[in-house]
Amino acid sequence: MSSSFSETEIQIAKELKRLGIALEPKRGRYLSSRHCPEGCIEIAPQVFMIIDPLETQKDAIWLPTFDELLELAKKSDMSFSFITDFIHRRRFADRNEREGLMQAFIEKLR
């Protein structure tokens, strides 16, 4: 899975955080912040990878991978049919499925 996050995905991740989807710091997860948080390395401007999980990283914005979103969907009882219908109906399958899955969470949480 690509670790490249678009500006749109970063904005969607901010909305997910506002709606209650929080970062649980784990090694290898991605986050967004203005400055490089302690225990992280910079991957791209305002995108960092957690190398050493720390409690202070919980304030940053979690940038979930597609696989992390699928795991979260499973834990949230979001049905596979809802996900596939949402992604195809909104034509995310033609471009960015991760962004589509993030948008599906926003729709479910509102």
C-alpha cells in the first residue's frame, strides 16, 4: 500500500479525528502534524511515520492505510456491502479507494 497521502486525504483525516476516530500510536503508522513529533521520521511534508510510539503522538492526525481502515471498519460493524457500494457509487474505485473508505467513515459517523 502506498504511504503517499494526498492533501485531500489529510483534510479527510482531520474530519475523522473531529468525529472521534483517534490515533493509537503504533510503530509503522502514519500521522500528520505541522512539525515532526518525537519518535517519528518525516516521509513527506507534514506526513510522518511512527518509529517509537509515544503517548504524545495521540494529538496528531492519524493517516490510516487502506488495510487499517478495513480493520477499523470490521471493528465498527461497517458491512462490506456498504463499503463496496459507497466506493463504486462515488466512483472511488476509478481513483483512490483509501480516500473513498475514509469518506465512507465520515458518512457513517455523521
